[in-house]
Amino acid sequence: MLGKTAGGLFWMSRYLERAENTARLLETGQRMALTRSHSSEEEWASVLKTAGVYDGYLAKYDEVTKDNAIDWVLRDADNASSIRSVIKQARDNARLVRTALTHDVWGAVNSTWMQIDTIMKRRINERDLPNTLELVRQQAALVRGATLGTMLRNDIFDFTRIGNFIERADNTGRILDVKYYVLLPTAFSVGSSLDNVQWESILRSVGAGGGYRMTHGQKTSPSEIAQFLILDQRMPRSLHFCCRKIQENLTYLEKDYGFSGPACEASNKLFDKYLGRTINDIFDLGLHEYIEDFLSDLGHLSAQIEVDYRFYE
Amino acid sequence: MGGYFDEMFSEDGSWRGPYQDIGQWFNSQDASRLRAKHREAEQVFRLTGITFNVYGKTEAEERLIPFDIMPRIISGREWQRLEKGIEQRVRAINAFLHDIYHRQEIVRAGRVPAEMIAGNEAFLPQMLGVSPPGQVYTHIVGIDLVRTGPDEFFVLEDNARTPSGVSYMLENRETMLKMFPDLFTVNKVRNVSDYPRNLRRSLAACAPAWASGEPTVAVLTPGIYNSAYYEHAFLADQMGVELVEGHDLRVHEGRVCMRTTRGYQPIDVLYRRVDDEFLDPLNFNPDSALGVPGILDVYRAGGITIANAPGTGIADDKAIYSYMPEIVEFYTGEKPLLKNVPTWRCSDPKSLSYVLDHLSELVVKEVHGSGGYGMLIGPAASKKELSAFRNKLKARPSNYIAQPTLSLSTVPILARSGLAPRHVDLRPFVLVSPDEVKITPGGLTRVALKKGSLVVNSSQGGGTKDTWVLED
């Protein structure tokens, strides 16, 4: 396979995952802004920070308002990480690697872009926001379904999955990074209603509300939420789950290609360093520092994959 | 029908021979349902991404080439005649290219003037003395044909560089098979779907002689913003070969290699869809980011086959076109089976004065132009356009050729009001290998969708039709 093709698959998949995560983030943001009694600006700023687009926003707008924040995250062409921009990039990458995709996967990606491009020609008002975000999530599910259902389990598939899970781990990590203070077991957090809303929002933003209740019932505590998002082995957006998948797919490549590069080693190290601990160890070390280090190491792993498999010259 | 030959209906309004069966079928159909089918087809094209990019538009707009569901039908007998003529012409083109880049016998014999070659931008001195494997220069050729009467076919243009459109030929057929399977049980239509397999086989047969085993073939594209990117990806996919861009390739130890996830791997045959000029920044345009530095040196040393060979443009140049009857005769010893359109070379002062005097009756084309850009259709031009063009002609006469306005045949399209005649041309696709010249039955029919228009180019509002060759 061409190195460029591996890169195209990797990024197509990362961008699609990003679109879905950003959609979920916006959904949660809107809900938080609706349920909270005081001003919602703070909540939207937090959405912008989690999506990693806060600085870009401030370069364009002087203050954070709901409408501008939604537009910036959803469809602004100046924002390379807006949902519209990342779906466009996913589709451009899919075009680049068309020959590696099945008809179904290409069709799903292409129709996603066509629909998003059509409805995002104009500003989306708040009333239409839920339907728009629903469409993004549905299309992402369609692409994933086509990928799982029609692609050969070969190196093409491996690169798609690696991109997918690196992006997802990065997203869960960034949510924890921005909201870590809500999860700190400080003397003040004894389950006020405000805390409950915040905790709920964290779970929602990774689509894990239902899963959490299934495993933990109604009892919500910050350390259990943190444990669920970081160390749970069955929650498909936990850092543990994502890193396991990255490791697995790199191992398949290693077997397939008959060589093991620094990236394979880095993924093993990443797993051992961050996921072979208990949640108490993590709190002892400092949740914030832990997450920051994790995100940085994940970034290095991603860069190493690009080098090992010759995505670029 | 204003003196135009209509391929579907005779003068008395009855369906012509090859169209008998489809005529019966059509008359039994409900027109509104057919139109619904038509919209369905366009949706399929859009979802599949069968689009071309329009240059000069914001964000490289992707457009559909409109598809008309009424097929263009050629009888088996008609096709046999065309096939012979096409094969003769393509063989002559290859012999001409070999000669031009070697001894230039045709120039010595005084049949083509020396300045037509040496002073031609399409002539590549770097190709002098180079003999590609099997002496095949044009592995893939598109010969544009037009028809003016029952037995009157003319070659309008030879496309010996990187002819495009074959993906539309294939997708049009797929679409028709899906939408109207019943039509293909009534009519025995010759198959076109083996084109990609034949293309790969034909390219592999042209691999350098020393290459052992199954040769590695790749398609070189300028990238996703190129107008024909869809086709490049389609052909690579259908052939099961890699689709590469210049930055995927580099020259290493005398071979052209592609960067794979496991390291650099050499390529034996490169089907390039990048123009000569951009192929090699070291040897041609130094600003090109599309090509591969040093590829021409590898090629000249026999380390790779490039299809089509660099420098084939000298054979399809519009000024050379007017010499094609002489060229065919010179290399085959036979009279040309396919006619050329009479052509005035404006570089010749006598011709120029004739052209200037008859501008409103003629079609004038730029010698190096393509895509229907920069051409004048005299009968359709306003006085102002005519006088502007007259000045251009006087300023650079050698840049132009002129031809009579042909009465292009028509084949009806399904318009809102029913069947309506529109002008068409035909581009059959030819594969050349050392073993054979293989012509896909039919080709791409392009149709001018605007009433009365003679310009069929997709960039200028043309559409396409499925083209059937019947098994008689």
C-alpha cells in the first residue's frame, strides 16, 4: 500500500471521528446552557476549549456568545476543526484513497459530505441544531457500519481503525483535561445539584450516560466517573479501550508487514504507563498532570505512526 | 431537421434499422416514468462521485456530466468499417511517431515540412533516438469521429496524449444495465466492461523487456483537484493497481519507485495522466510539482515504460492533423479508410486569405487548444466576435487552422417535450500493445444538449449517451 494511502485512511477516519465527537460536545453544550440558571457563556467557552478551537474563535470574535460559538464549531470555514471543515477533509481524504475503499464506505462518506454541505450552506438556528447534530452522528454511524461490514481485515482496515481510536482517545482525554476540576475529590464536591449536572454532562459528551448507569446504577461519584472514562475495559470511549485497540491494530500491521517500528513500542509503553494503574494512583499523581502527559504522549505516538509507515516524504 | 442527418429517424419519421427494437420499446414506455428514471440515474452518478471538476470556479466545483438515457446505436456492419479505419490510423500514428523521433523519413520525402516538426511545441527533442518497448508510443488513443450522412464519417481529431472519458463510457453502460435490463435482452449489445482488464493487460505487455514476472503498473494522477480525477481513481481501482501522485514517487537506483508503507517499490509501467510538460521538473517545466524529478532519464535508459510516451503530442497537433491523409498513406501504403475534415492551415498565406474571406462559414481552432476553448464557430458568431477573431488570426496566423462547418449528425435526447434531435460526436477508445490494436466496441458519445449547438465538450455544456454496437 502507498504510504500516502495509509495516511489518507488514517486521516479520513480521524476526521470522521472528530466530527462525531464535536457533534456530541455541541449537544451537551446546548443542553447545559439550557439547564443552567446562570449565564451560558462559560459553558460555551468550555465547549470551545474542549474542541480545541477557542483561540481561533477569539481571533475572530471579541466575546463568547451562544450563536457565534455554535456557528464557529459547526460550520465556519475559517475553523479547520468545524464539523463542516472536518467532514470536508474526511471526504477529500476518502477521494484520495478511493481505490482502497469499498463502494459502500466511499458512498457513505460522500453522501455525508453532500448532505452536510447542503444543510450547512446557511447558519443553523438553535431550533434546528439538534436535528443537524443528529444527522452528523447518524452519518458517522453509517460510515462505521459500512467500514465494519464491508472492508477486508487487512492493512487498509488497520490504518482506518488506528486513526479512529487515536482521535477518540484524544477526544476523551481533552474532555477530561477541560473538566478535570469537576472530578477532583475536593471537600466541596459532595454531590450538589450543580455537580450532578456537570458530571452528567461529562458522561453525555462521550455518549456514556446509559453505559454508566448500567454498570454503576444511579450512584454518581467523581472517582467512579473518572475510572469509567479512563480505565473501563468495555466502555468504547475510555482511554483504556481506545489504547487497547490502537495496540491491537499496530500488532496486526506488525505481523502483516513482518517488522516492528518505534510506533509499536510506543503504543505498548503508552498502555503500560497510563493504564496499568488504579484510579487512586491517578488521583494521587494528579489527574490534571496525568491527562496532560497522556495527551502529549498520544500526540507523539500519532507522529511516530506517520513516520514508521511513510505517510509523507 | 434542417438538413442534418439523424441517426435515429429517417426522413419519413420511421425508426432506422439499428433503432427498430428500441423504438418499439420506447413507444411502450410512459414518458414521465422515463424522466423519473433519468433523475434516478443522476442521483446515482452524484453519490458515486462520477463528477468532473470545473476549473476557475471557487473550491473546485464538482459537476455531473449530464447523461441522456436514449442510447446511440451503431450497427455491427457500420462498426466493422469504422474499426478498420481506426486501426489503420492508429498504426500510422505510431509509425509516424517512431519515424519522427528517429530518421524522419517522412520529412526527407518531403511529405511533411521540416518546420512543422522542428518548430512545433509538441515535438520533444529529448525523445530523439528513444525506442519504447514494442515501439508503442500511444498505448491509449481516442479518435474523435463525426458523422454527416449514412456513410459519411470523418475524423475530427486524434487524441494521442492522454485521452479521457473512458470511465463515462463504462459507467453509462452500467447505469443503463441497472435501469433498463429488459433493453439488453431484446438488443444484442456488444460488451464494453472488459476495458479495464484489457487496459491492464495491454500496459503490462509494454513493460520493459527485462521486467520479469507480473509487471507493476501504476496510474499517475495530478491529484484530487484535477478535472478527470474521478476517472484516474476509477481506472486504477478497476485495474487493481496503485493510483500515485508525483510526490509518491522518486527515482532510486535507476528505477522509478513508489513510497509504500513498507518502503520504496519499483514500478515497471506508469500510465500517466499528467501532461508532458509537468512530467519531469528536471527535464521540462522546473516549477512542476506534479511530476517526478529524473523520470525522463530513467525512461530514456529503459528503466520504465511511460504510457503514453512523452512527445506523442506531435501526432495529434491540429496543424499535423491536416497531413494525416499523407501520413496514413506514407506508412501503410494504403489509402486512408477514414476521411479527414478538409483543413486550411492559416500559416499558409493563401489559406489565410481564404479563411479571412469566409470566416462566417468556417470553424477556426487554435492549433494547441483543446476542450472547445479558444475556438470560433463562424455561423454562430456575432459580427463583433468575427471581427475580434479576424484580428487574432492576422496577428498569429500559424496558431490557427480552419475547417468547414460540418453538418454533424443528430441523435435525439429525451427532452421535456419528448425526443429532440441533438448533435453528437463519438470517441472510440483504442488500446495498442506490441501484440495487437484493440478497439472497444462503441466509445463515448458526446452530445450537445443545447438545441442547435455543435459544441459537445463537457466543459461547455455537453452531455453523454451510452453507445451501443449491435451484434448483427
